Amino acid sequence: MKKLVCIALAFGAASAISQSVFADDDMAGMKMSAGSMSPAASSQSTLTDAEIRKVDPASGMVTLKHGALKNVGMPAMTMAFKAKDAAMLKQAHEGDKVKVRVEDVGGTMTIVTMQKQ
């Protein structure tokens, strides 16, 4: 019986130690304020430099020459993206220097924020 109690205590202590060691990394980089639990490194306000190459209002697409889009794991390139809304298309003009936030929205890479520089 003593062996069983000792084994149970040893197992419990080992489990508690491993949980405290790994718990330090489990929530690293997480914002816990205002009820949000989003990684600090991929904040919604992170924007990438880009240049508008083409605007196609009929399809709702904007072609950008952009820097690395780290939040979606995309390297720098030139690519067409869906614009979040029509108002964004009205403000976009070929040659404009902008800062953008692109996100995967329902499987479609979408410009969710665009600010002129």
C-alpha cells in the first residue's frame, strides 16, 4: 500500500512539474485584455507596405505588389486579392502606395484594411 501511495505521489508531483514548465509557453504572446485572446505578434493592426497595380471593380479584386504578409504566411509578390467592400475599391487607384492587412476570409485571401500612405 505504501508503494502505491508513493508512486501516486511521485506521479502527481511529476505531472505538476511538467504542467508548470509547459504552462509558461502555452500562453506566450497572447493578449488577455478586454476579453480578447489573440496572439500579440499578429495583431489586427499589423499592416504591410504595398503598391496597387490594378483595380477591377467588376470582380471586386485589387492587384497588389506587396511585402511579406506574415499573418497568412505569404512571401512578397504581386497578386490579386478580393477587397472587403466596394468603398475600398473606390478609394484605390493604380500606382497608389498603401498599407494593407490581408486575411483568409472563408478560404479567400481578402484585403480587410487598406490605408493610403
